[in-house]
Amino acid sequence: MKTGVIGLGAMGANMARNLHRAGLLVGVWNRSTRKADAFANETGIKAYPDCASLARASDLLLTCVSRDADLREVVAAASPGLHAGALVVDCSTVRAETAQRIATQLAQDEIDFLDAPVSGGKEGAIAGTLSIMVGGDSEVLNRARPALEAIGQRIVHLGPVGAGQRCKAVNQIMAAGINAAVTEALAFAQAADLPEAALVEVISAGAAGNWFLQHRGLSMLQGHFEPGFKLELHHKDLEIAQAMAKSMDVALPLTQMMLEDYDQLMQAGYGSEDISALFRLKRRT
Ligand code: NAP
């Protein structure tokens, strides 16, 4: 299946590299042409001048852009090039309703759609070991499997279009709690004057160990907050989760606290840093 990738950010560029290694990648498009040109120079894969011409060359179009409005924009731009029987797989994190609306629009032209948000961080995207939460028709998922297997290790079908995004909201609520716990505990550790590498090593191997501590623990203790996963994007995800929670009459007090902390950091100019920049608020100044 000839696959095109739209969005060469921290996640999309690495997914595209793995699709290329699997022999599936036909071309890429990125809003900033600089990134697309660098990708083309690196891989020999064509950087298309617009979404529609990439769509024309693709059987499967994989999108990975920042927000709902960005996704709507790239799908609208690609639509004139999509042929009947083509398949759009979106790996961005957006509202379930956005996924459902796009699926309905595309279906009018006999184009299939899956929401397939991912978890596993930039490291998982590089290694091709992402966990992929899929919403959509199971027969359509079977067609997409070779591409999804090139970028992920665990591909799980959760239900109709939108179910992948609802599952991703659960993931993001959990990630928020883990961030709050790890940054608070490491601020305590720093004040307690413990050896940083030894602390991260021993706790990572025990019952409190987790991906975030393992991959971001030392860097945050050393004051490095390179993304990774941009704080402003997690803020966007928590707003999605909070809106869902309100509609279901569920309370998310921890998510609310994190939204307020992230707001404070974004106002201070740290929105493009990794989510571990929450440590800025927790550490002793
Ligand atoms: P990123 O590094 O900031 O990249 C964002 C990508 O979206 C870039 O290619 C950007 O193009 C493109 N984009 C944004 N707005 C656009 C628009 N209006 N039109 C066209 N392209 C647009 O973000 P990322 O970390 O790869 O995240 C991408 C998605 O995956 C987000 O929804 C995020 O929540 C989700 N996600 C991220 C992670 C993670 O650990 N990073 C993990 C799981 C899921 P430019 O290069 O031109 O800016």
C-alpha cells in the first residue's frame, strides 16, 4: 500500500522513516518546506508540493499534525487528490467528534478513515514501537495493518471511529497524573540531596518505575526540557479530556490542576518545552 505522510514533526517524521524502512513510503508533505526538503535529502523520498498531489500518489494517507483545526485543514487540502477506495489514517490527538466528522465527510467520496492516535513518545516513534489506539471499521483496519505495523508494536481496535481518540484521552489523563507525581517526587529528591542517576536507576526498576521517570527523570533533574512532547500539546489534550468529562458528568480534579500549572508555564513562555518542564514549578528555587 503506497503510503503518504502529512506532518513531519517529532512523531510524524519518525513514523515516516519507519514506513520508508518498510518500503511503504511514497512521499511526504510538511507545512514548513524546510523539514520536508531535509527529509527528502535524507531518504530520497519525494517531498510533494501540496497535500492534494501527495494524496493522488497515495493509497493510504497518514496524518500527524498538532490540533483539530490543523487536521481539518490538511484533510481539506488533501481531499481533491484522494481517490475512491483510498484510506486516511490520523495519528494526531484530536477530539473524537473531529474524527467522526472527517470520517463522515470522506465517506461521501468512498474514502475510508481510521482514528489511530499513538502513545510511546518520540522514542517510541523512532523505535517503531508505538502503542496505537484504533477507531474505525475492522476490515479497514486490516488494510491499514502493514503501515501501522511499521510504526507500532501494539495495535488495538477499540470500536468505531472516535473510539481511538476516547482511549487516547484516558491515556493523557493518566500521563498528567504521572507527570505530577514524578516531578513532585524528584523535586523532593533534589532537596533531600540524593545522587540523581542512582535514584532514577533504583526507582525505575521498582514498583514506582515508569516510562516518564526512565526517559525524562535525569534530564529534568539536570534542568533540560527539550521535547519530547510539547507541554502546549498536552495542555490541548487535557482540554479535550476535560470537555469529555464535563459532558459525562465525571470529575477530573488532577487534570484541572495540571491545566492550571501548564497554563502558568505557557504564560511564562515554556509551552514549546517538554511536559517535564512542570519540574520548573515543583523544584526548590
Ligand atoms: P510537533 O513536533 O509540534 O509537530 C507538529 C506537526 O504538525 C508539524 O509537522 C507541523 O508542521 C504540523 N502542523 C501543525 N499545524 C499545521 C497546520 N495548520 N497545517 C499543516 N501542518 C501543521 O508535534 P508532535 O509531537 O509530532 O505531535 C503531533 C501530534 O501527535 C499531536 O496531536 C500530539 O498531541 C500527538 N502526539 C505527540 C506525542 C509526542 O510525544 N510528541 C506522542 C503522542 C501523540 P510545521 O513543521 O510546519 O510546524
